[in-house]
Amino acid sequence: MICVVLVLAIQVFTLGTQANQDETKNRVKNATAPDTSSHEAYYAGFFHPYPNAGGGGERVLWTMIKAIQDKYPYIVCVIYSGDNIPCDTLLRNVKNKFGLSIKGETVYVVELSRRWWIDHKFPRLTLLLQSFGSVWLAAQAIHRFCPDIFIDTVGFAFTYPLIRLLTARIPVVSYTHYPTISSDMQNAVSSREAGFNNDQSIAGSAAMTALKSLYYRLFGHMYALAGSFASTIMTNSSWTHGHIVKLFGNPNMTRVVYPPCDTSALADFSIASRNPFIVSLAQFRPEKNHSLQVEAFARLLKAHPEFVAPADETPPSADELLKGAENASDLLAYPMLIMLGGARNIDDEVRAEELRQMAKKLGIDRQVRVVVNAPWPQVLRWLRYGKVGMHTMRDEHFGINIVEMMAAGLLTIAHDSAGPKMDIIAPAIKCDLSTTPVLPSVKEARAFLDTLDEAEPLLKALEFPVGMLATTADEFAQMLALALSAGAPVAEAMSRAARVAATTKFSEHAFCAAFYKRFNPVVRWLDIQRSDNEG
């Protein structure tokens, strides 16, 4: 009895009175115009507190909304936002950032004021407090508008029990980019390995390690219980899928839906006559491990003096390199490491400067350029003229930037783990220091190119290496030497195989097709529920 009273009290506190629900529903109805000529309106609430950001998660959000508008014109997409931006401005930004045209008549924005709870970096118990904060934020969201479908496109699993327990009629659709906690995180703590989620003060203490291991185990059980309330689950990669199934269970309800990657402009770049630029593209966040790139490049130059710039020559600046690539027919005679990335704050800018200082300390700064917050048109120019791409983050859940480098025609080297290993760079040339890695032969490359334009190009492309994988600085150095030395037929074959895989397997069309397979049953379930209620 007490439990029933408690649930009813939470319902009233969260959803408000029936009058409040009717008022909010009418407000959204009056502001939108779905096509109800053949089907009554449904309202899908998207829990995505950062809809104006320009990352891969936001591309997933808006591509999903566009897919719904294209197939279900009777569904209104209600976005729970903490960005405090008018709907028309938000849709213009989406058009400018992603090139997606979203119909304003079936989009409504509900502003949230409690986003601090998920933004704040708590000094301790961060995962737990931010997860509770997401529940508090979701409570405000459904108080301000209670939808027919709740769609989480960020990965706030702790919100799912709130939605399902308050009103069982609302299905929860989950798209998870990264598990909040994983066995890898738990293993890193228990093995006392210092890292991004386990600082040295804890890793160096047996007592603190035991406490944090217990905290992670308890949190993992809570996370698993919360995730089990989802009606259908999509994950962005095989790596994320494996962790989510292990945690949530529900293997039959969980499927990989690769995020959409806009590669149309990149796929038009010529593969021929590339400069020996080694291009890195990633935000200057600590987990991206840019220092491994600098170290690998230093080892490359030490092992291969032929790649060192002449002592009497001053290598060009970043701007001069681009101008030379565009205006000159002669290619640069030595490689340059070009590190492109966004800086979100002063900490990221400090990390970028530390990379410059590291290159200087290793004596390779003449051939390293760190470019912070380059505009996208400039990034495209680097991708157009570069020959090699490098990405060194361990356990990258997916890696949209890797897909972009492959689509642009770069010979791409990534960390031998998680998404790049399992989904993107497959098949791959792998590095084993006990043997020398080798490229396909010229004969194999020509035979592949002769048959690539036949039917089923993706199946043909997946029979040829689309990139390379490495783990240590020495392995990355070996792969860099291999890529820089690749002759025209082999380099072209690998680049074209990578481009076909990137533009086919990870396209917007592939995303929408996979999304519909997961979303159609949810809509049919709603139809049955309404039919039963009317009957």
C-alpha cells in the first residue's frame, strides 16, 4: 500500500495534474501541424539536452527526426532541450551544420532549466550524481510535456525506469553511443591502472581501489537494471552493443545501427597525387591520446632518416602547406604531421600547446603542425590533399572522424580496439612487431581495382584491406612508414576500398533503413494500444 501511494505521489509530482497534462498537450497541438489525414497524431519526445551542438550525437538526433518526418508525417517530434534556443534558429543551425532540412511544422522544443545536473563535473561519484541528475532533468521534461514515445538519443539509461514506472503506456526507445560504465572501466580500476577515469591518487592506493571497485560494481548493477526498462535499444557500434547486451540483457531487443556519416563531399576528392601529410582529426581531449601520435612520428623519423626534412630547409607553415598543395604540381618531399582538432575550453587549448612542446622536446617540431579550431572548409582541404590518416584513441566506441578520413581517400591507421577494430577498419592490415607487416601486392591491387566496379561493390571492397590497425608507438611508426611508402596501385586500391566501405556501410540511407526496422514495431505497438482503448 505504501509503495502504491509513493508511486502515485511521484506521478503527481512529475506529471502534474491531469489539467496540467491537457494544457501542455494543447500547447504543442496548437503550435504544430502534423498530417493526420490517414492517421491520428503521435508525439515523440526526444531526450537530448544538447540539440544545438554539432557533434556526431546531434547528427544522429536530427537524421532520426528527418527519417520520422519522411515516413511518419503524423508524428510530432518534441525535443527536450537545455540550449535555450528558439525552434526556428535551431532548425537553421541544423541546416548549416548538417545540411538537413527539417520541417518546422512537426517539431516543437521544450526548454529545460535543470541541465546543470548533467553538466556539472562532480569531484567524486560523478557517474552516480550525473545519472541521478538525468532523472531529475527527465522529470522536468515529462512534466512540461508527456509524449506518446520517449526517445533517448544520448544514453541516459537511468531515465528509463522513471518513464516506464510513471506511465507504462509510453515505450522507451534508446540509442546509446557509449555505455556509462563498462567492464573495461571496471577492469582498469581493479588492476590499478591510472587513466582518464581513474586518477593516480586512487590507482596508487589499495584501499581506494577497493572502494572504487565496489562503487563501480554497485553502479553497474544499477545501470543494468535501469537499462532493462527500454523497449528497444540501438547502439552505434559492435563494441557498444557487446557491452550493452552484457549489462542490460535483452539481446533480441538490441541491434547495432551505425550512425550516419555525411561523406558525400569527401567521396568526390581525387585519390591521385596526394602530399605526404599525416592528418589527425580529433578534439584535443585527453582520451584522444594525441601524445601517442607525436611519439609515433618521432620514432618514424628516427627509424627512417629519408623522411626527415633537410636541415637547411625550413618546412612551410600550415597555411603555406595548403597553398603549396593547391597551387604546385610538385609534391612535398618529406612527411608532415598535421594535428587538427577542436578546443572546447582552456584545458583543451593547453593540451594542444603541450603537443607543440612535446614535438619540440623530441626534436621533430619542424615537421609537426597543431591546428586548433580549424573551420570545416579548411579541414576538408587537409583531407583532400593528405595521404595518411591517424587516430590513436583506445576503445573509441565508433569513430566518425575515421570514417571521414577513409571516405576522403586517406590511408587510415587507427587504434586496434573497439569500434575501429570491429566495425570500421575491417578487414585491416595489423601490426605484429615479431613480423614485418606488408601491404597487398601490386598484382593483388590491380586485380581488385579491375573488379571493384562490378555488382555489389561493398562486398568486393570488404575483401581488400581498408586500412591499418596498431596499438603502441612502435606499431604506429611501422604503419606510418608502410603507408607513406605505398605505391600508386596499392595505395589507390586501399583508398578506393575504404571509400566504398565508408560511403556505403555508414551512409544516411543505411542508418534510416536500420532505424525503421527498430522503430516500426514501436509505432505498431502504439496503434494496437490505441485500438484496444477505443474498443
